[in-house]
Amino acid sequence: MIPLAVFGDPIAHSLSPRLHQLFAQQAGLTVDYRAILAPSATFAHQLREFFAAGGVGANITLPHKQTALSLADQATPRALRAGAANTLLYKNNSLLADNTDGEGLLTDLERLLGSIAGNRILILGAGGAVQGILQPILEASPASVVINNRTVERAQRLVEWFADERLRCYAETDERASFDIIINASAGGHGGQVANLRAEWFAEARLAYDLSYADAAAPFLQTARSLLNKSAQASDGLGMLVAQGAASFKLWTGVKADIEQALQALRV
């Protein structure tokens, strides 16, 4: 039995326990994967208790990804670059932080579109999830990446942190701009809210993508579909969840999961 968990607030919506049971069945392993509600005030304590009781690995979701990195003894280069962690491994009395979000997103975008090289990308939001996906997106050779966040200062910090000439904050001139890929990374969908979306952004879009899935992705996707051309795609982030989860599962167990099989099972 391998003790695993996901920590977040909210957490009841999480499909991660079901996902990792699917991965375990594929591998012939037995896991005890729990969804743990962890308010910010008690997250660090709950995490330490979990690993002290024999926990092997944990996924971290909103709003704890930056805190998770700070609690680790070691970190992978991609977690350090992101400044956030979504995966933790406890081994030899040491806590390792990793970030598989970007790998998961790129895997799913390539499944949907093929290469994203040369694309103009608009990202809505500037939280921990965006920190995790920016470097892999930049490494995939887009033409440009624009971050549009309600708090401009937070977006500007990301632009300065990643320091790439293709990356910039949303500007007034972007109100009339079109993009190839629009990624919603804001948390508003969890409360049934959607940011103001401009029709111009979607005029030439190939894909509108929400990092969330199920009900949390519905507000953005409903509006996006009304603005997209018929040939364009709209997708939630379930494929990203599966792909980043597979990367976490491999770190914990050494086993490479079948992403497509798990994605089809969760879509049923």
C-alpha cells in the first residue's frame, strides 16, 4: 500500500484520487490516495503530519503551490524556475518538490493541436498554476505570450521573473488583438464566475483552454464557445490533469502510466 494524497482548498471536486487509482490498476499496484481539505492556516501542519505518518507522495493544488515549494528540503530545476510546486516526494527523510503542471499542459496541448510553436498565446490569470506552466510554454517556441491578470503588479512580477522577450503583460492595445490560443488560468470558475472576454481575442483562435475541469471550467468554456469560429476547439483541463498526474505517479512509483486510457476512463 502506497500512501498518497492531494492537498487543497477547495478539494471536494478533485478527480485526483480516482485518477491515481486508475494508474495503480494499470501498474498492478495498491495505493491509498486521499483528498485532504487543507486551509492555508493549517496546510503546513497537515502536510508534515501526513509524511510523518508514512506518506510517500502528495499533489498540491490551490492555493498552496508556492508554500509547498518553501516547505521542501530539495527541489527540481523546473519547480525552482516556476517558484511553485504541485508534487512532493518524501524519501530518505527528505522532502523533494517538483512541478509537473507545465509538462501536463504541453502534453495535452500537443494532443489537441500538435506543435504550439509560432502561436500567439493569451493567459488569463497569474497565480501559482501560471508559474508552473510558463517556462514549458516558452520552451515550446510560441511567437508571444501575454498575461492578463486583474492585478497587473502580479502579472508584472511573472514577466520579470521569467525575463523572456516574448513574454509581456496585457496592454490596452491587446483589447483589439487576436490570439491563437487563449488559456484561462484564473480561479473564478470555481465560484461560477468568468472574466470579461473580448470577441476580438477569439477571432483567429485555434483553441480556448481552461486549466480547470468539470463544473469549474464551464463558465469560461460556455462563453468561449460562443466567440470561437466553428473550426476552433474548446477544452477543459482534464487532459492536463491526467498528464501532470502521470508525471507525479512516475516520480512516486517509477511506473509510466497510460495517459490516454486514464483520460478515456475519466471522460465516461
